[in-house]
Amino acid sequence: QVQVVESGGDLVQAGGSLRLSCAASGITISRYCMGWFRQAPGKERERVATIDTDGTPNYADSVQGRFTLSKEKANATLYLQMNKLKPEDTAWYYCSAFEGVSGIPGIFCYLGRKKDGTASLDAWGQGTLVTVSS
């Protein structure tokens, strides 16, 4: 079975840093798109960052220059280093492993999930809460 588990969420003061971790099991993460998504109170879920199988990351404009995505193949873990946090970053953060629009191996993962009805993977973690105080 496929499992995705996030950790690292915490309460942090504005301007501070936090590192989120996402451990994936049951899949070969080097073959699939992976990314972080978040949902703030009263808002819809949004993409934070995605990473292609070749290591190419893509960030949402709101976090560009502040967040850094990395993947550690040895322990099948995806990391999100968050710096210069702002109150608007407060949200539940979710990690996901998925088959992107380009198939396997995943490239252009920022474009989202495969939409032809044949996606082989769309796994989500339970979420971890990040709260940034002003």
C-alpha cells in the first residue's frame, strides 16, 4: 500500500523558519511527481511547490524565494524548507505523490495531475499544521 506521512508543523513567529518532512512508502518516489499543498482557514487548497523526477522544483509565486523543496531518495523523503515565514503561510500542509500530466516518470509536475482518467497514483498525507504568528 502507498502511504504518505507529513511531519514538522509547528507554531512559529513571523520571519522564522520551519522544515516539513514527507515520508513516502509503497512507491518509488523517483518515478512520480511529488509536492506540497496547503489549505488555510476559509480558503481552497493551493499548490505550494512540486518537484519533478529529475529534481526540478517549481514554486507558487507566494512562496518563491522563501521556500525550498528537496527530495532525499535514500529514505524516500520530501522536504520543504520554509524561511521568512509570514502569517499568511498559516495553513494545513499536505504532501502528495501523484502521476502528473506527463505520465511516468513525472515532469512538469506543477501542471498537476493526469487528467485522462488513467492516473496510477494520487496519494495524500494526513496533513501537518503550520501556524505563523504575527
